[in-house]
Amino acid sequence: MGLEVERAEGVWIQAPDGRRYLDLIAGISVSALGHRHPRVLEAIRRQLDRHLHVMVYGEFIQESQVRFARRLVEHLDDRLNCVYFTNSGAEAVEGALKLARKHTGRPWLVGFERSYHGDTLGALSVCGWEVYRAPFKPLLQSKILPINNHRALQKINNQTAAVIIEPIQAEAGMRAVNPEWLQALRRRCDEVGALLIFDEIQTGLGRTGTLFAYEQYGVVPDILCLAKALGGGMPLGAFIAHRDLMRTFAYDPPLAHVTTFGGHPVSCAAGLAAFEVLLENRLWARASWIEQMVREHLGGAPAVEEIRGRGALLGVVLSDGEKARQVIRRALREGVILGGTLHTDNVLRIAPPLIIEPDELHQGLQVVRQVLEALC
């Protein structure tokens, strides 16, 4: 986009020339509380006055890590009661895949077509886009199956260590998983003893209308991956499982998974503050009217074929990729930040901060509508 950032505050990003831009993508779902939320800044300052990095993760007891982990599991299913903090979403996925391989002793991983889980080697092994996998082969042993296909579930067998799924495939243009199929996937994993991993790196922390997307499907994963909004704007990821499963990393060897900076105390302090704001204000409840406003303003607009996704994680599907690129460029000139999705060129990403006010969202969507009418 080439936008130089001087300052960011709330739902606005300011350039060095003083011009402000309305942020409708929240740093790819990171800034759920907008930019520089005062509670998050206060928590960061307090932690800065106490200590920064003191020891590799897990060796010393650090209050910000313990308090955040405890608060997270209070709001998760009882089967998800042990948190391992990482630096990023891709690292959370790597940890989850390692945990599944070690716990089951099985070699095979299963991902799905159009999926995206990060760019590290393990994450690429379960990526659903062959163009990104091919240059790095051989990868880990993996099968890539079609999504929402019941027959394909039979390829998950007693050699499968784990199956990883996104409730909404954000980078594939906000494609949601069918709830009945997801429940069938859970049953198939149980039948053959494979672990089910939910990648909620984008859908987690209120973006789809509940605190975690798995709550909407009647399915609890064995391992949950979080990142993006988790750190309140600071780098932080996590994978979460039952403590009996996580103990797999405590033996043979005793430190089967380690990280130096994962769960950095400043990131955990920021993340905890952001999580408390999210809970106190029930910000996930705002996702429904955000979705409603987007559909009302842009549904039926010129070149708009469909609006996919859920809550405040939406993809506006246009008739072709060039139109989408033109709309993003023109909207930026008009002071509104839109984005595309990583693996689809004809989808506009709309995923604003959950704190956005109705008049701000109305203002931004009016600009997008006018740009669509002018260009298409």
C-alpha cells in the first residue's frame, strides 16, 4: 500500500502530512481494540518498570504470563486448560503440530485445500495452496483434503497424528466451514485417535461474534491456536490443550519444546489488558452489527457478487481481481484502508477494530460504496 505511518490512535492511522485514514482491516485482525488503547499502554508501561526478558520461557515464574494464561483458560472449555505462549501464530501452529506428532507417535498430518497456517516449514506442510508448498518440498508427511467433503474424511486414519482446520478460511476469501461437516470431522478424529487442531489465529478473541469461533460449532478442538489479537498489538501467540496432553513435552527429552522469547512479559501484560477490556465490554457482541452494516451498505453494490465470512471478519467478493485492486487503491486515496486476502485477488477484506463506532463504520462504508459505483 505504501502508506507511511506517523501515528495511530483508535481506528485511525495518521500519515506524516497529517492526513488520517480509517482502518477497516485492523492490521489483519490484530488491533481488535484499535490502536494504542490506553489500558494496553498502561499495562505495557507498568511491565516496563518491572522487567523485560529475564529467562527463557518456562524457567522463571513471571506474573504477566501466569495471570494471562489463567484468565484465558477461565473462558475456555475445561478440555483446554494449559497454555503455551509463543511469539506468533505460525509458531503456535508449529508447536501444535509437534505436540500432536509426539503425543500420538504417528507421522501424518492433514490440512485442507485453500487453508493457510503460516509460512514456517510445518505450517507449509498443512497449507492448502500447492504453489506455496512446491518450492519447499519435501515437507512433513501430509494430506491435503477438500473442505466440506464428507467422503474425504475417510482419508483420516490410524496413521494420522492431527487434523488442522480454520473455522473461516480468511486468506481464501473468508470461506466458512459447514457446521455439520465440522461435527463429522470431530467424530472422525475421535474414531481413529487423531487430534483436532483449530487455527483460530484470525477468528479468535471475539471477531466472529463469540469469544472463540469454536463455540458456534458445537465442537471443541484438542488443541487451539491463537495469535494476532491475542497480544493487544504486541507480538504474541499461543497453543492451548489439556494439561495431560501438554505434559508430552515434559519428557523424552525433558525439554521437548522450548522458546526464548515466547510469552514475552511485555506482550503478556499487553495481551491480558486487552483481554480484560474485551471481556468487560463484551466486544464480541459488536461483531453482529458490524456484519449487518457491511451487508446493508455493500450488498448489491456494483461488481459485488457475494459477502462471505461472519461477524467482523468479512470478504466482499468482486467480479474480478483488477476491480478489487482498483477499489483498494481508490479507497486509500479517499482515506479508507481496505485490504485483499493473501490467496484470492478478487476479495476485499473488511475486518475493522471491534471498538469502531457506527458513525465511523458508516463513513468508511459510504466511501467504499461510492468508489464501487465510480469504478464499476
